Amino acid sequence: MIRNKEQKWGWWFLLPLYPYNQRATIRTEILKNQIWTFEQPHGLLYAVVPIRMTVIKLKEGGLLVYCPIASTQECVKLVRELEAQHGKIKYIIHSTSSGLEHKIFVPPFARCFPYAQVYCVPSQWTFPLRLPLSWVGFPQKRTKFLPLDWRESPFADQFEYHILDIDLTQGSFSEVAMYHKSSYTLLLTDTIISIPDKPPEIIQLNPFPLLFHARESALDELTDSELNRLKGWQRVCLFALYFRPSMIDTISVEQLIFEAIKSPNRSRRNYFGLFPFRWLPQWQKSFFAIRNRLLVAPILESLILPQASQKVLNWVNLISLWNFEKIIPAHFDAPIQTNPLEFKKAFSFLDKTTTNPYTLYPSGDRQIYLKDANFIRILERNLVKLGIAKHPKD
């Protein structure tokens, strides 16, 4: 793999997730001279999906940044190009409290733009010790908490927002939904996603993870083709969402070692030929059940949001009053052309007053979801036993 100095991410060891110290960046103009997204690859091992930062031009000039990503030289250069045309960054929004994969990028990004004010959602926390934000790199004099009432923020004339804050055993889950009024755009971090049919451009810059997962066994060549990229993407999505989807099986240790020895690629990059997975027939049904629709990620649906169902539904109802036409989340596809009704439907699994099967899960196929999310439910039970998580309150 060719190393690009401008794509080097020096703080990768603080959270060693793929692609570690090499992170490419793609900038996309969503709305001419007004909204841009910056995407980088991001994942656990080779389950790689986009992670996204959104930049919006303020009407008085200057920029607002929602959910920063790794401030590589390439990324900072692309941001400075926007600053040269539209004014400097005025506000940086750290949009979550629990997502370490988002928090880790904020302090280095803020240091690259020392004139910007950093606004965080409340209930910030660190583990295992509770430390002040300044101790983990946030600039002390420039870091503030978002007011609970959006009308008290310095950008209230252009943005409304509502903060979701759920108390968990070891901390809290928080997310701020921001509505850019003039463009009818809703900004979210982790609560809503949409899975595209094809692998995004940022993932295809280095297709190795896709080709890795496209194989049926370690004995297959890593052949680069459009079909293999597509198959690899579908499987990557299932791993990323479910951790252990129902349509995979594992092989014995003896067979794992035998196939690794016989593998045509025994490089370190290919995990020395180790490939323990077997995909069961008709595995694509699991992917077809989740593609091209608004989804709440299964770990949030099973483990996090039920901790405060009514609070989440109240948050959803407030957001549904906004007249947004598209959503830009921090992962998977964007922008998502949608509306408040479809957004509200995605959370209807929390509404215990309905028995409509469609509302139980956005795919409309409850059985596929129950199968694929089974590992997450097992994980939830184990976390409750260990005292790390707790049973839903309502």
C-alpha cells in the first residue's frame, strides 16, 4: 500500500481502528456554496464504513463544522480551501458524548483552527476515570456546552437543535440533532443511518477490505472486480451493524490453519491467510432487508434507546416538527432524501402501543431482524449481568 504523507493520522494509537495511521479524505459539495461533507474510511478490522463531517456556510460568512473527523494534512487543506472562499470556521460542534470514535477527533481538529469556538453536548464523560475535557485535549478557553435551549445559542438564527441525553450505567448516550433552516437539512450523528446498494467512493479508494470479505474461503484469490466489491460491501455492512450476523458460520481451528497454509495470500495484510468465516446460502436476504431505508442501528435499538423510550420518542416528535427534506448522518449514506414522517417511523419500535409489524422494524421483515440481531441481544444480557448495562426502564 502506497503511503501518502498528507493522509497520515498521527493520533491513531489512541483508538486503533482501521485504517489506522493512513486516512484518505473526500470532500463533496452537497448544496452549492453552502453545504459540504468530508468523508474518511473508518471501521473495526475490515468492517469499514464512511465516517463523515459536515461543514455549513453561515449567512454572515464563516463556517460551522458538525462532527469533526481526523485532521490529516489532506483534510485540513480541503477545509482551508473553503475558508479562503467563505470565511473562517466559527463553530465546531462535538455532537455526542458516548461515541469515542467521534470524540477522539475533536481536540486535534480544534487545534488546527484556534479561532473557532467548540460547542459540546452536555453530559460529557470519560472512562475509566472522569476527567475534565481540558485534560483530554479540548481547548479550555474555547470549549463550551451547548445551551439546553437552542434559542440561547449564538447561531440560533440559522440552526435549531434538540439534545437527546440518556443516562447509562457507566456514562450517558447523547446526541444533538441540528436543523439548518435555510437548506431544510437535518444533521445527525449515530441515531439514523441508510445503507446504500453500492460501496461509497471513499471505501472504494482502497478496496482491499471489500475484496477480503468477498471471498468464500481463504483459498480464494482476492480478485478485484465490480461484483466482488459489491459482494464485499454487502457483507461489510452486515458485520458493521450486527457484529455477528446470523448468516455466517465459523470453521474448526484445524480447518482454519490448514486453509491458511494453503492460502494464495499469506501476507500480514491478509491476516496471514486466516479466514474463519463461511457465509450461508441466501445470506443476501439479510442485506436486502436493510438497504435503502431509514434505520436505527441495531445496537441502539436493542441496547441504548430502550433505556429511555419515552424520552427518545419525545425527542423524535420534536425533530419531526421541522420541515427537513434531507438528513446527513455521520455514517453510511448521505445525503438521505426523506421527510419527518419517514424519520418518525424509524423509531416506531419504541412505541409499545402499536402491533403493526411494519412499525416494529423499518425493514418490515421482523424475522430477518430478530435473527441477525440475536448476537446483540446476547451481548446485552451479558452486559447486564456484569453491571455494565442495565435493563430498560420503560
